[in-house]
Amino acid sequence: MTDAPALRPIMRDFLRSLPVFTGDLPAFDPASAPSQPHELFAVWLTAAVEAGVREPHAMTLSTVGADGNPSARILILKNVDEHGWQFAAHADSPKGQDLARHPAAALTFSWPAQGRQIRVRGPVRPEPADRSAADFLARPLGSRAEASIGRQSRPLPDRRTLDAAVEQAGRRIAGEPGFVVPQWTLYSLIAGEVEFWQADQQRKHTRLRYTRTEASWTHEMLWP
């Protein structure tokens, strides 16, 4: 039998041996930052795409569960502008239920190859039904079929049950191209704070935090 306690120092030492912030990291001068955080996000996102970062629009969505504990999962950012940061989900899914009970969330983007993180916090609101429907119809057929089943995070007896349900849902979607799941919801996170974090190999990390005011935004540097 494996002696689990004996493995703990080995794992600790292994984790400490892993390198971080390797290679050439991009420069970031907070003095040149634009007045709006979504504008700086666009600059960083474009740089990530040009650097070959995979799925740079993937983000961690963190919500508060019914038990008061945090819950996190990775989603795709659908849009961002001066009005908010958008993502979509089935309203009956765990994340949809979390947002119905506690309509606030945090988003985290992590691009390790560039030593960059972006953190976004704020209240969340559902968009009108027509915008949610448009988002659903823009999804690939397979994604629409899976979303139409509406059983996310429920116990699954076996893989064949999943395959059969997706096949049946796919036939319905193919036969009704305009079908929209009523519970499919496009959400907007109305950011109150947005932080841009640039790693430094000497650990003198650069942090710039935007804070929303009644009129616009202020921004300030933070200690690492």
C-alpha cells in the first residue's frame, strides 16, 4: 500500500521545482493605459492572439453556490464593450441557478506564456430574450443540441445514454433550425473592478486596477 504521508514532501518539492514566468515576457507601462478597461483588454487580447496563445477568450467564471461556497468553471467570453462582459449559460444549470440567487460574479483570464492575468468583478444581469436567442442560434449545431438537453451536472448513468440524447437532440435541431432553448441566457457582467496583472521574473509584478465611478473609471497601481 502506498504511504500517502510519505509522498507529501515529494509532491511539495516537485511543485517547487516547476519553473514559472519563463521566456520573454511582454512589457506593460501603466502610464500608457487607456481610460477604459475594455480598451486595454482589447489590446492585451490582440497581443495574446498574435503571440499564439490558445483560446485566449476562455475565462474562469466564479459564482457563489447555494451553500455559500465559491464555484468556478471555464467559459468563453462572447463580447466585451463599455456596457459589460458577456457570457452565456442555461438558466437551469448550476451557474445559472447561482446567478439567479446571487447575481454577481468574477471572471479570470490567465495567459501564462505571457505572464498575464485579468480579473473582473461585478454584478450580473440577464440580457433580453432576443439577444439570448441570437446567441443560441449562433452556436454550432452540436453545441445547440447539447444545450437543448438541459441536464447539465446531473448524474449520468453511462456514455450510451449521453450519445443517444445528443443524437435525438441533434435531429430536432436539424429539423427545426430556428429552435431556441427558452432557458438559454446571455449574461452581462457589469464590471465594478478590473485588474490587469503583468508578471515580472524578479517578482516585481505590475498590477493596474480600474475602479468604476459614477462618471467613468479611475485606475491605480497596486503593490505586487
